Amino acid sequence: MTGSATTADHAEVGQATRDLFDILTRAQRLGFCHWRVATALGTSPHELALIEHVPGRA
């Protein structure tokens, strides 16, 4: 099954995404440019674009 992942792997990726979202939201609230913080953390442009389009993001 190429391309499949275990439920635990999906949960880990989901948690990492939530953690990144939280970090970027807090950084923005503190006045930091969220894309600079994301770049410093090694976030891909694609992943940042997905996070920027999360409903309810400040």
C-alpha cells in the first residue's frame, strides 16, 4: 500500500499541524510576521497557504 499511513501517523501529523497553527497565531497576535516565523520553522509555502485559509484564523 504505497502512500498509506497508519492511524497513529495521521494523528501525529494532525497534531503537528495544530501546533504549528497555534504557534503562528500566537506570533501574529504578538506582532510578528507569521510567514517569517513559519519560514524560520521550516514550513513549506504550501503548508503555510493551507494554514492561512483555516476558517476563524485571526
